[in-house]
Amino acid sequence: MDQAIIEASAIVDPGATLGAGTRVWHFAHVCGGARIGAGCSLGQNVFVGNDVLIGDRVKIQNNVSVYDAVTIEDEVFCGPSMVFTNVWNPRAAIARKDAYRRTLVRRGASIGANATIVCGVTIGRYAFIGAGAVVTRDVPDYALMAGVPARQSGWISRSGERLALPMGRDGVATCPHTGERYQVRGGVCALAAERACLLND
């Protein structure tokens, strides 16, 4: 934690682990059991619970609470005021800490401002959750999601460009930003190069 940058108004409880170059901004609170990787940014008023694992180069914007039972892999973007939950049926008068449902956000995913992630889901690699969406089920890799409840409206590349791939059908498309080729087969989207490697193994 010596190499992390912690603003004077932030609270980092003893026992928390922060990687080199991670920055904790004003009025944030990181609980003692949290494990946070290198090069992350935790914006103003961010809260990170005890049973939380955050990878490297993650950006968590202002007013986000990452509650217990959430794992965030490398290079995930969490937009301003988006929400994680950890109990399916909360009641103020009933303690349900033993009923937490684990949530996993895979590498490179983006979650838009004011989106809600209902506990117990996995958000796939490089998926994109639109602003204000409410995610209630697992999200495939490279899926573009929007709405309440969130539904898939397309496919998106690693650089955040919408891909000209048909919904519900197999197809191939190229990212207009990087030139990378993506292929959908059987409802699963992958980089064409990755799929070729799997076939050759």
C-alpha cells in the first residue's frame, strides 16, 4: 500500500491491500479485507467492502459502492453512480449476510452510469452495459446490453466499437478501430484469432 496514492479525506482500513499506482480519491472508503490491484482509480465517495477482489487498471467512477461478494477482473470500467447488490431479497429486519450471491465482472467489461447489477450474475469479457440498464442475468462476452431489464442489442469489440454482427445468427465482422476480426458461432462471440487457436490446440 506504500506505493498507492490516498487522498487525505479517504479512509483505508488496516489490512486492505492496494497495488502500486492505485489512487483513492476524496471521501472514499476501502474496508480492511479488500484486495485491489495496481494502477486502479477509485473516484470520490467510492466504497469497497471487505469481501471484494479488484484486479489491475480498474476505473471506478464517483459514487460507486462495491459491496461484499463482488469480484472485478482487470481493466473494468464502472461508470458514475452504478450499483452492485449482494442480496436478492433484502429486509432491514432480517440478517442475510449468509445469503450473499457472488457477482463476477470479467476482464475489460464496461458498466455505464447509473446501471444496476443485480447480484449473482457474471458479466462477460469486454461486455458493455449501457447507462441506466438493470442486469438480472448473465451477460455473454462482447455483448452490448441496454434497458430495464437489460437485453442484448448487439455485439461490441474490445475497443468499444459496435460490431456489424447479426443477432441470433452466426457471422463475422471487423472492428472499425483496430481491424480485429470477430466471429459469432452458436450465439458465442470471440476474436477470430482466439477461435482459430482453440481449434488448433
